[in-house]
Amino acid sequence: MDDPGALSNLIIWLITIVIFLSVFLPQMFKILREYERGVVFRLGKFVATKGPGLIILIPFIDKIERVDLRVLTINVDKQEVITKDNVTVNVDAITFFRVVDAEKAVIQVERYIGATSLLAQTTLRSVLGQFELDELLAERDKISKKIQDIIDRQTDPWGIKVVSVEVRDVILPESMKRAMARQAESERDRRAKIINAQGEFEAAAKLVEAGEMIAKTPTALQLRYLQTMNEISEENSTFTFIPFPMEFLESFGIKKNKDRRDD
């Protein structure tokens, strides 16, 4: 060890080993998380899908593509859509999907996230154009399910499963908003008139029913008259006009003048 040449050679060997380890070890060993898979290519040819955990590769020969198996989200930016009844609206949505086959996601399509995003945009415009505005506003769940089924069917060869699609905002033109507000107000007025007319009809029916009952039972008129007198007596009034039906006298056994003349 006292020889300077031997010491110099040892240092060179140590440096060489350190460089070798620092270069080759990262190429040989990879650690994949639980939600990750590694698609391994050897000299450009697919070998296997590995992970999770520690995997060993041949340095500079094997290449690995990491794939995330968690649910990913894509914001579908606002799309200008013309509905079936020729109304122009702006609609945006969110697409939830995940990779179920890492091999297909890497081999069958380039940049599967971007491809799925573009497919979601075109499908959104195509499907919404098949519905009228009222259906678009009232049946979002049905429309979202149809969009999901179409995207899922087309991404299946890519090893991608579309979990759900949610239509978020439907932005209407200002003129359409005003027209819908006027329509809603007219509808409220129509319902109010119908309810009022129905109430008048029911009240008239009850009055007819009460009149028939009084005609059959004159005593009921007497009781109603006494009840009205009791209500009037509770009010502070100087003069009170009280109608006095002639039929009321019959309840007390007094006949009309005509009947008395006939007697």
C-alpha cells in the first residue's frame, strides 16, 4: 500500500466501480408502485408486463414504459353543439377512465390519454346533436350514459375502461334564456288560472249541494240563520242589514200570505 502506483490503481478501480454502479444499477432495477405496471421491451420487442414491486432489466437492452392503473380524469373543454331543434349551446363534460390492460394501452395507441380526450370531444358533439334542447336539459343522466357506452366501446381495443361521463354545464344563448323565462312565466300563469278556476268550480258545486240540502231540510236554514246572527252580534256595527227569507217563517209554522188567503 506504500507504493504510489498501487494506490493510484486502487483509486481508479474504485472510481470505475462507482461509475459502473451509478450507471448500470438504475438501468437494472426498477421499483413499481402498487398502482403501476411496466411494459417491458427488449430490443424493441414486447417481452412482458411486470409489476408491482422490484423488477430486473438488462441494462441498455430492456426499455420500460410505466402505466398508471388509477382512475384518470379528462376535462372535455366547452364544445359548441347544435341540438336537434337547431339551438346552439356550449357544453362541457368530464370523462373518468382507467387502464385495464397496460400492454394494449402502450402498443395499440399512441398517447392513450390524448387519444381518449379527442374521442370524448367528438363523441360529445355527435351525441348531443341527436337530442332536442328540452331533452338535453332534462335527461342529462341518459345522455351521459349513452356517451359513456360509445367511448367505452371504441376504447376497449386500447385496454381502456371508461368508468363514467358527466355532462357538466349547458350554456344557453341570452336570447334563449329570455325566451325560456317568458315561457316559464306563461306556464305559471296558466297553472294559476287553472287552479283558480278549479277552486271556483268546487266552491260552486258545494253551494249547489248546500242549497239542495237546505231545500230538503228547512231546519238547516234556520240553524244557519242563527249562526249568522251570532257572528254579527260579535261585531261593533251601528246598523246591520239582515235578509229575512220567507221560507224561514215556515220553520216556525207561519205560512206565507198567499197560503193564508187561500185558507
